[in-house]
Amino acid sequence: MSGLISLLDDVAALARLAAASADDVAAGAAKASAKAAGVVIDDAAVTPQYVTGVSPKRELPMIWRIAKGSLINKLLIILPVLLVLSTFVPWLLTPLLMLGGAYLSYEGAHKIWDKLRGRHAERSAEPSQVRGKAAEDTVVRGAITTDFILSCEIMVISLNEVAAETLWTRAAILVVVGIGITVLVYGAVAVIVKMDDVGLAMTRRSAPASQRTGHLLVRAMPKVLTALSFIGTFAMLWVGGHILLVGMDELGLTLPYDLVHALEEPVHHLALIGPALAWLVNTFFSMVLGFLVGSVVVGVMKVLPLPGKH
């Protein structure tokens, strides 16, 4: 009987430990997610541009494919790599993240230079036979690649917030963060890109108020998607530039970060709007840095003899 009582005591202790661990994971996930919120917003702004102009029937399937790719990025690639690197070679995380920042900067700068040179219009005028599944696969791959960089920053920021936890607690927190943020981002993206269909359905109802709202949504959503595509391009530059700015500071090249911080400081203490203005200052100069670095990479990529380049 005493053995049974001891066993029950052990089970109760394990249950209390598991409950405490679950609380730690929940608290850690909330803390990490809040810290990564800025990148999550950028992710949500970047993604809709990949389904702009796509057939309405293919919008949700494409978003689902990108969301699955995002989960694979976070849980099967980034998570184990980050846990290994943070345990054995933590100094390598910053240079790897900066490579991702350079890639995001390149993507944003490439889109801007293409727009300035009219290349976007040329691509839009391509014959229909080059579109279809192959073109969709290319777009999805591009979206998943961009998501990979954004997911890396989300996961690294989250990891830094819970670095003091045990290995398994860190892993559990990153799993929760990865799944939660993916559902949040791509759920929001799905709602955004399908709002015009919701509006069309509302125009067919008998209630005048529903019809007016429906017509408003139908007219507004193309403009909203175009605006999000525009914002997404600059979000790439901001996120990429900010990664580079912080990374240079951590590697000892402190001058750029110190200059931006010095420009932030005078407005930071203003009543009410100070923090928002400081954020805008940081965002602007991060975008400038991202555009400059991205433009350099665009130039290098033009010169390099890459496979398939004519």
C-alpha cells in the first residue's frame, strides 16, 4: 500500500511539474510573440502581393501551399537548426540572420528597380501560355523563400527572449510561436484576399445595407491589395535593413546603429507621439540601408555569370 501511495505521490508531482511547464511555455510563447510582433505585421503585409492578380479560384489554394511551406520552414528547418546553433555556436546566428537581411533587401530593391524601369509591366504582358501551374509553382516557391527569411527573424527574436529557459522549454515555446504566428498571418491573409468575394455575395442580398457594404468591399479590395503589395515591398526593405543594422552593431560595427539611435533620441521623449516617431525614424533609415544594400546586391547579381542567364 505504501508503494502505491508513493507512486500516486510521484504521479501527482509529475502532473504539477507538467502544469508548471505548460504555464512556462504559454508565458514564454506570449512574451516571444509580442517581441516578434513587428516582423509578423511585415509578414502579413508581404504575403498578399504573391496572390495579387491571381485567379480567385486559386487564391486560397496558393495561400494554403505557402502556409504549409511556412510551417515546414519554422518547425522542420529553422527550429532544429536554431536550437543546435544556440547550443553549440551561438555566435553564428547573427551572420546567418544578416545574410537573410541582405536577401530581403535584394528582393525589395529588385522590385523597386524593376518598377522604375517598367519591367513589371513587361512581365504582366507575358503571353498566357507561360502562366498556369508552372507559373503558380514559381510564385509559391518565391513566397516560401521570402517567408523563410521572415520566419528566421521571428524565430531568432523569439529564441532570444527565452534564451534562459531549458532546451526543451525553448523548443516547446518556439513550436507554439511558430504554429500560432503562421495561423495568425496566413489566416489574416486569407481573409484579406477573399473579402472581395464576401462583398460580391453581400451585393446579392435583399437588404440595402448589405448591398451597399458589398459594393464598397468589391470596389475597395483591389485597391487594398495593391496597397498591401506596395507596403510589402517596403516592408522587405525595412526588415532587411533593420536586420543588417542590428547585426552590424552586434558584430562591432556600431556607427550606423549609433547614428540612427542618435536621430531617434530627440523625438523619443515627446509626449504621446514620441515612441511612434522614434519607430518611424528607425524604420525610415532601416529602409534606406536596406535599399542601398539591396541595390548593391542587384548590381552584383547583374554582373555575375549565373546559370541560365542570357
